[in-house]
Amino acid sequence: MVIRIYRRRFEAEGYVVDLAVDGELALGCLTRNIPDIVVLDLQLPKVNGVEVLKYIRSNTATTHLPVIVFSNAVFGSLAEEAAKSGATVCRTKASCTPQELVELIRTTLGIVSSPSAVKV
């Protein structure tokens, strides 16, 4: 599965990964342990990624978090809504390699803080 490849890559880079396979679990993770950055798919079961992003931006504890939208749905209405809801950056899964995503995370965190967790 693709998510395992990315998880292994992040862990090999020294990141601690907290994985949520649906939006409901992602919301739960965000209330228990606030990460340094969120990598978010828009097409999630139960609660879609845009709703997760809206939660992040509306909560004072998480509003500052950089959110990388990493989805094949970066074109169309979901992507437009994600951009309006405060996505830091959007990338397409189909055109972004694991190494490119790691570099994007590094660049994004370079203006925030040193990483202790990456939520995917």
C-alpha cells in the first residue's frame, strides 16, 4: 500500500508518524497529540479532508499548523475548498515522489520548528 511507503520514508528521515486512515481518526489524533505538521488527503472516509482542515484552522491549539494537502483530488471543488480553508500547500500524489514530499516537509518546517511528528 502506498501509505506504508510514505510512512517508512518519513520514519527513515527521523520523523515520528501518527497515521489516521480516516477523517474521524484524524480529528481524534489532533485532539490528543498536536503535531508539527499535517499531511492531509482530501478523500478520506467518514470525515473528508476539507472538514479536517476546517477543524485545524478553527481550533486555537492547531490553527498555526502547516497543512500539506497531498491528494489526487487537488483539482476541482474539494481542492478549491481546501485552498479557501487554509491549506499551506497542495500537491498531487500522482506527481510528487516520496523524496519530493520529504523535501516539501523539510522546507515547510524550516519556517516553523524542528519536527517531532508528521500526521498523514
